[in-house]
Amino acid sequence: MQNFLKDFLTNNKEAILTEWMKRMQEEGDERVTKTVSETVYVNLSTEFVEVIFARMKKSNQEYTEKLEEFSERIVRLGWPLTYVSLGLTTLGRIIYSEIFNKELIPSEKVKEFATVYDQWMTPVLQEIIHAYTASWERTVSLQKIALQELSAPLIPVFEKISVMPLVGTIDTERAKLIMENLLSGVVKHRSEVVLIDITGVPVVDTMVAHHIIQAADAVRLVGAKCMLVGIRPEIAQTIVNLGINLNQVITTSTLRIGIEKALEMTNRKIVKMEA
């Protein structure tokens, strides 16, 4: 029965693929078919069917390699897991219906075929879901690392002057990243003055202020001066109401004023040139 199923899949691959694509376009998520070109969708659909067929026809190593490559590709293209699961179920129904509608299995062999078929399809579903999940987790992990690197960048704007613009909330994990980037950036860019811009930080509470004070202290320990800029009136009022002591940190209301002060601290200034 296993050889029969292999031969059937090989000889009817094109017909099965055509029927599968037709049903998936009718029943599947429209976002999958509309977000890529028709050529890309046809190629992916062909690869999807080939991966499932490979579970029956190829060695475990070849099958595993094809499955991992395909999983990474569909995760990058945004195929949802529900679409993948529906695709596998639909494919299984098409193959099963084709075999029994054509009465290709003798009645005395039906039970044996059902066992072989189940031993093929059931593991495939589990393996595809596992591979998809693993690829998704790897992708999310890489994206998280990239976002963390972008969430607290130290940008050199003038010689000896760097700015760290902060946007969004600051929790303990991000505060640790801010500290690491500040210290490594000060040394790397040889900064003498560092401006921490909190214009984009919606709330400054005791915890956030504590993290900022720690960062400023750390910057001073490596020989640079730290300035807190972008303090809006509501933030200033909150700081006063909470009794937060920022006496050791130079503060300004805007980044522009902070840059001017930083230039003065490095014995420079902005001069307006006459035409």
C-alpha cells in the first residue's frame, strides 16, 4: 500500500496541485493570495505540496531540509499557521477523495490503506506545525534583538557630543540596554557630553527617573557629562510632585537648547553666518 500511495502521488501531482490551489483560493485567507504575485503564490503552493509529498518519497534528511527551508520562507512572507493547517487538511481530503472516487483500492485493502495513509498524514501535520513554530520563534527573536538595538541608539552629532533619543516606555530590561549602549557608545565615540532626549517618553515616574539617574552616574564614571533634554512641562510637574532629585543632572526643555549648551561645554558655539 505504501508503494501504491507513492506511485499515486507521483502520477497525479499536477492534478492534485491544481485542485488544491483552486480550493485554497476559495476557502483560504485572501491576505495570503493577495499579498504576493501570482507567480510567487504558484511557486509556494507547488513547494508546499512537494514538501508534503517528500515525507512519503524522500529520505528523512532530505525531507527535514525541505521542510525547514519552506517554513522559513512562508514565515517571512506572512503565511498564518491557520492557512498552513487548512492547506494540509485540504490536501489530505483531495488525495483521499481522488483515490476512493476512482475506486482504486479493493475493499479488502481499505483498512490497510487507511493505516498507511494515517501514518503518512498525521506526522506531517505535527512536523509542519513544529517547523513553522520554530521558524516563527527564530524570526521573532531576531526582530526583538534588532528592535532592542534600535530602541536606545547613541548617535554622535558633533565631535565629542552624542545624543540618545528615547521613545516609548522604559522598563528594567530596556534600562539595562540603555546603560550598556551609553557606556559602550561614550567610549567608542569618545564623547565628552551625552544628551539623553526623553521627548518621546510618555511617562516619567520614580522608576524611570531612577534609571536615568543611574545612567547619568555611569556616564560620569567614564569621564563624560550627561544632560537630560526634552523635559516637557507635564514631565517637569510630575518630577516635582514625586520629589525626584535631578540636581546632579543638567536638564533642558528641548534638544536644541541642549545642543547649544553641549557646544559651550566643549568650548564651541553656533555662529550665524551673514550672506
